[in-house]
Amino acid sequence: MGTDDKVSNKTEELKGKAKEGVGRATDDENLEAQGRNDQAKSNLKQAGEKVKDAFKS
């Protein structure tokens, strides 16, 4: 996985965690769900990149 992809995916994951935290703190269920969704997308992208890397070796 390229360094740029790693940074981008990690940034997206951290933004999702922040959204989820703000949603929880403000009792905004929609924002909290969006944060969880962002984290899930980021984790899926990271897993896909790891699979691609495994086949390159």
C-alpha cells in the first residue's frame, strides 16, 4: 500500500472517530452513525489495499 493511501485512509478513519465522538457528546445519533460509517469505509479501503499488496509479493 502506498504511503499516500495509508495516510489518506488513516485520516478518513480519524475524521470518522471525531464525528462519532461529537455525535455522542451532542446526542446527535445521525452524526454518530455517519462517523461509524466513515470508519467502516476507511477500514474496508485499508483491507483492500492490504490484499492488493499481498498479491504483488
